[in-house]
Amino acid sequence: MHERNGGFICSCVVLSGTHEEFESSKRRLSRCRPRLSISVAYAVLPSRANPWRIIVISQNVLMRLRRLGRALLVLAGFTALCNAGLAAAQDITLSGVLEGSVITLQPNTAGTNLAFTAAVSPPAADTNLVFLLERQGSVFAVRTSPPPHNVTFSNLPAGKYYLAAQFAGSAGLADGSLSFDIRSPSLAPLNDRWAQPALMLLNSTRVGANTFAASEPGEPVHAGVGSGKSIWWAWTAVSNGVFTATTRGSAFDTVLGLYTGKNVAMLAEVAANDDAGPYAFSQVSFNAIAGKVYYFVVDSAQPAASGSVQLRLAASSPPQISITTPSDGALFLVNSPSGTVNTPVAATVQDAAVVARVDYYLDGGGVAESGTLAAPYQVYLTNLPPAHYVLTLVASNMTGLVSSSSIGFSIISLAPELMIEKYVASLGSVEMGITGFKGRNYIIQASTNLDVWCGVSTLTNFAGAQKLSETNVARFNRRFYRAAGSP
């Protein structure tokens, strides 16, 4: 120990004397603590009648320690006494949870029970221990326990905890302590992370929910539309062959992805699907390699959509369906905008399993038509007005797998479209434009009463679009125009 600027710089101060003398000195030292910024630790020596306390001071003590009175004995050569005192001091060790542990409450529970044991070394016969439990910095519970010093705290809610144990009647700080956290149960599903997937079984439907799921850093956007509410399954292929996974039966519009890899940020996509045909569930088929691990992920197609998930893996392929009539891109021509078309629809369907049903969906031109087809899977579409159409056929087998085939076709009126652009008063002329089919012949007609029509212009081998005008129309009170096909 040495002195600087009227104050002592020291590492250890040993207090000896009676309990009352020690407490008086400690209070006087504590009143200086805010100004002196010191930290103090106490060790209790075996003699309870005339205890020893060791105060370890970690910072400069900017005061004359001798002012504290006769109860304070400053030893320049304190090392031997300090070591001897610490060796003889009793030690309290707490067990029950590890220091710094994080305990997660079970779902649908508000608290948990924890049991603790304090081991005193060397043993102290017939000595009670006081257990002080703090939560969020405030005293939560106090328990006193005789040997063997076991105590249980019940219904502990989530929070940060500090547990201390000291001898009953001791005025010193706690001799044993530990800290731990209790956390609320996680609402996220157990298979919310790629590294913690649920087990996928062949020919079995797995059930889950993605309501509180979330994507993780580096996770791909599944099928290009996943909204980040993904849950995972893992499956090791039992053999080579074609397998199909489906989310049919899920409660929302799903996205299904299939990957291989050893890191969520570096997954290789095997297959992905948003909608299986016109349906909101998803389905993927793939060629598996025996022994390879495949990761299935189910996500929501829209951010607001979530709920129960059903994922089934089957050792089979979906049906094979093909529309044979009409052909994809077929073009039907009618002579006027009011003309209609009737056309047959035929399809071929093959499946190793039994075909359960075939449905068709037609959409276009304000027409939305659907129905179920029986073998030989044919239907006759009638009275279709000019428009562009999409025709989809969906086949389902007895295992719930589906396959779809879609084509597009158009019904177009050959009648030209005539548009009046403007009237030029200074020239007394009407300017107009016409569009139609290349190579067709058209005639432009005009009338003043919608009864008698006369030719204004004839267009032969039409180029597809043309501007034209009629002059000297100021002499008419009114003028009507129309375009029609010409032989």
C-alpha cells in the first residue's frame, strides 16, 4: 500500500472485531461509496462470535482509511492473511439451473416451477440459508431453508431472475448467487427453420401450421411468390423413382418448394409450384435419388394468408392429360361481331392409378364455364362470341394428385373496325381510319338516314390499317358511316 495526494491506493482491506464494530465501519464506508466509486465483496470466516470480513476494493480509495476508526486495520503485508481467510471461508454453491441459463415456458403456460439446492462447503451444521429471488430487479420471493438447503419457487413467469443465498442473520452480501432468464413460449412452429425441419414420411399426410412462421436470412423466395411464412420438412429418399408432393387440403393458397443442399442460403431448387392448375393448392413431381435428403417447404402465396397446412408425399406420378381438340392457338373467324362459334373439346387421359374425375374450365369473352367430363372426356362448346379464350382440363386420380392441360384459342370477327377521327370544317371533310385483316376487301359506305347507303371508298387487298377521308360533306345535315367486307 502507498499514498498519493493524501489518499491510499489499496487492493484489500481486512476488518476484524465484533459484529457491531464491523457494521459501524461498513456503514461509514458505504456512505462514501458514491463519491469513492468502490466495489466491495465479503467473505465470512468460520467464527460466528467474532467474525472476520474481507473487503476487496477494486478502485482507488480517495480518503484516509484511518479515519474510519479502530475497527479498521490496514495491513501492508495482507497477502498471507487474505489467502488464509479465503481458504477457511465457507462457500455456497447453487444448483438447479446453470448460470446464464435461458428457460422457455411450455406453450399455453404462464409460468414454471424451479427447484434449487445450495451446497455449503465446508458443511455448516444446523445453519439456515435465506434464498432471495429477484425478478426484473425487484424482490420476487424469499425462502428460508434448513439443511440440506432445498427450495422450490412456483409459477415463475417470464423475466430476468437473480437468485442469491446467504446465511440467516448474516448482514453481509450474499455468499452464493446465479442469474437466469425465463422466456415466454415461442409462437413460431417447431419447423419454422430450415435447420429444424419436421420429418416427412412417404405415403403419409403431415399436418402443420404457418400462422406464426417467418422466413430466415438467406432463404429463397419460393416459386418466385412466397410471402415469407415458411415451414419445413425433410425426407431421405428410400429409392430411385418419381415422387409427388401436394398441399391439397391446406386452408389457404400455398406455395410449395423442393430443395437439396447443406445451407439455407445455398439451396438448390429441385421443383417449385404455386398453383396446381386452377386450384390454390400446390404440387411438385420429381425424380428422387436413393439416400439423398430433400427439403420440402410450404409458404403462403399472399402475405395475409396462413393457417393449417397439409403436405402429402406419394410414390407415384399425377395423371397425364392432353387436349386434342381444339388445337392450341386455333383461330375461328366469323363474319360479324354478333357471330358465334360452336366447337367440340376432346382430351386423352392416362394414369397408372384410377382416374377419379376430369374437370374443364373455359374463360374468355365474358364467358366463364366449367363442368365435369366423363370418359371419353369430351364436351361441345356452343355459342361462343368473338374473344380470346383459355381452356383448361384438370384430371385427378384416386390418390389426390392432379394434372392439368391448357390451350388458348381465338374467335375473331372479319368485320372491319371504322373509327371517325375528326371533322375539318375548313375543308368540309371527315377524316377516319379503318382496321381489318390483311388481304381482305372492304367497302366504306355513308348514309344520311340509316336506310339508304352509298359507297364512299373500296379497299382491295387491304393492308391491315388505313386512313381515308370524305370531302364536301358540309352540304349534309348529318352523315353516318359503316365498313363491311366485300367480295
